[in-house]
Amino acid sequence: MTAITTPFAPLNRLGAWSADLALRVFLAWEFFESGWQKWNGENWFDQLQSAFPFPFNQLSASFNWQLSMWAELLCALLLLIGLATRFSALVLFIVTVVAIAAVHWPAHWSGLAELAQGYSISDHGFGNYKLPLIYLVALVPLMLNGAGKLSLDYLLQRWRR
């Protein structure tokens, strides 16, 4: 260890156990909240069914509503406890890409400058893909690295050895 790395040794040990936990809790909250709103709301997917990318545009709006609702609810809970984390993150990644394509991407844009205006939280006629893009970026480490040591995935892996 050097004088530069020594002060960070406790943070490195803590990070090995809990770095991915913050991402898991954040994403679990966001996706569960979205799924819960669908559970308690009315299906509005029929208004944008044609905007869904293939193969989801081939399914009924009702089926897509159920599919996204259950994916958001169940995968959020799995992320929270760190079980099937990579699979859950992948499913939520796909749900988010479909949401960007169908809801958040601008309907019309003619150049990168115009497309960049959609990188916002609120829609002013240019789309609003900033927040779903943040979710995609946050899901990538969970897909690549898994849940970390503070998870059921890690405990099950150790138990199998």
C-alpha cells in the first residue's frame, strides 16, 4: 500500500460489500413505484401500442401492460434482495428501452441539436429520455457485475461452493 491508497483501504473493504447496494435500492424503488402505479392505474398502452418496438408492437396493449407491470414489480423486488440480479437488471433494461422508444423518445427530430433538447426530465415537445437513460446507465453495472457481496446471489454462490 502507498500513502495514497492507505487512507482509502476501509472504503475499499466497504465498497466490496455495499457499492452495488445503492444502485439496487435506487432502481428497486423507481421500478417498483412505476409497477405499483400500473397496478393501481388504468391501462393507457392502447394509446401508444403502435410506437412499441418489435416484437412488443405485435402483442396486445393489455398483455404489454401486464408484462411491464409484473416485470417492474417482481424484478424490483429481486434487485432489492439481490436475487437473480443480472437477469432482473436485463429485464428492466429491456422494459426501459421499450419505454424510451414508445414514450420518451421525440416523435420527430431532424438533427442532433434537436435530439439533445429531449435530454430533459419534462417534455416540451422534444421527448424526455433523460431519466430513463439514467436508469439504463445504472442497470449496466448490475448486469455486468451482479449484485455484489451483500446479496442473496452472493450467499447462494458461496453455499454452492
